[in-house]
Amino acid sequence: MNGDCVLGLRGLTKRFGTMTAVEDVSFEVRSGRVVGLLGRNGAGKTTSLRMLLGLTRATAGTATVFGHPYQDLPRAAHRVGVSMDGINPLPGTTARRELRVWARALGLPSSRADEVLGQVGLDDRADRRVKGYSTGMKQRLALATALLPDPELLVLDEPANGLDPDGIRWLRTTLRSLASEGRTVLVSSHLLAEIEQTVDDVVVVQRTLRYAGSLDELTSGGTRALEDRFFELVGSPTVRENTGA
Ligand SMILES: Nc1ncnc2c1ncn2[C@@H]1O[C@H](COP(=O)(O)OP(=O)(O)OP(=O)(O)O)[C@@H](O)[C@H]1O
């Protein structure tokens, strides 16, 4: 992995009461890379991203973004674009109005809202109420919001969920083109075949860290399927039932 360290997680742990959701997870993300964060339902992906972004406090360990804890990062909202559940549009708003509010809050011209609407393919539906949007349209709006500040780093929690094939292809091309400009992307997903076509590096979590490194190394230069390697790292469903692991 080349480039400067953009994200650093060291011994990150989160316990909810007696349940440990994330245990002693450490990895780095280097600039200009697209990194896939993979794991089963409940593996701790969202919790890790929330700790990274200061949305939930770690029980132990540290997470830094451009060398700082996120809450101390200067101009964080300009440098980091985030798409994550829980960041909901204002009630009754349209996509254009929503993005213009965000643009104003970031000190950007309202024309920037129109630019990102075009970028995510929502320009012809921008004046409709978000309440009536399909899942995929809401996902495109969330991506538009993340792209608004033209960030150096994108943190995207399952951005492909609900996208149609055009949307998925658009997302892949967009993420690759952002990386080619030297930007960095951390993207969580369950869509292993899609991730295989998109990312440079892979992080696999299943409460603990199972792998952090290049996709190429994980798949032995593309001779092994990511899906097979994934199940070797986290255990197949059958093995889990038999061993209780
Ligand atoms: N606020 C919370 N209180 C209690 N438990 C929580 C809380 N948030 C998450 N958890 C638990 O922590 C574990 C990890 O959840 P998390 O959402 O991080 O998983 P995930 O890998 O993102 O899953 P998915 O792929 O289903 O989105 C789960 O068992 C979940 O139920």
C-alpha cells in the first residue's frame, strides 16, 4: 500500500454492555486507495466506521483521520465526505433544497448542489420530494451529499445497497475515478463480486480483524475468488453451525 496514511485504527474496541461488537481492530488506509470493508451482518463494520467518525466512543483503542481524531480534524466536513444511515434529509425537502442547505452550511456556492445532482444522475428528479424517492434514489442523494465538498476522503457505508445495475456501474466508475485523482475511499459492502471489481485493498472484519491488505494478495493475483477467500477468513455458515465458532 503506497501513499500517506489517511486513516489509522489501532486496537479499536467497542463493547455494548457485555457484548463486544469490535475487538482490537487495527489497520491503515493509504491515500489514493479504494478500500473495501467487508464482513457479515453484525460483523462490526458500521460500528467501526462510527468510531472512526467520532459518532460513537471507542471502549478502547484509537482512530485517526489525516493524523487526528476526527473530532479534532480541522475542516473535517470539507475533507471527509460521509454516506451513512442516520444522516437523514430534512422533512418534506427536495434533493436540490437539501443539497443547497448542506452547500450553504459548508460555505459552498449553491451551484455546487446542481453539479453533484448531475454527477449522481438525479438532476431530472431534483425538485421532487425526497419522501417519495426509491431506495436507490435516496442512496444517490446520500452520495451526492458526500461528494458535495469535493472531499479528499470518502467514507461510504454500503453505498451500493438499493442501486440498480446502472447505479452500481456508475458508483464503481466514480470511486475509481476519485482514486485516480489521489482521493481515498473506504467503502463497506456485502457485494463481494462488485467489491472485487472496484477496490485496491480489502479489510475483513468479523468482530476481530481477519485480513487487511491488497485485494491482489488476498486473491493470489486474481486466481482465487474473493468470495472463497472471504469464507475462509470468516468461516462458512456450515462450519459455524457445526463448531459454534
Ligand atoms: N447501539 C447499539 N447498542 C447495542 N448493540 C449494538 C449497537 N450498535 C450495534 N450493535 C451491535 O453490534 C454488532 C455490530 O453491529 P454493526 O452494525 O457494526 O455491524 P455491521 O457489520 O455494520 O452489520 P450489517 O452488515 O448488518 O450492517 C451487532 O451485533 C449489533 O447488534
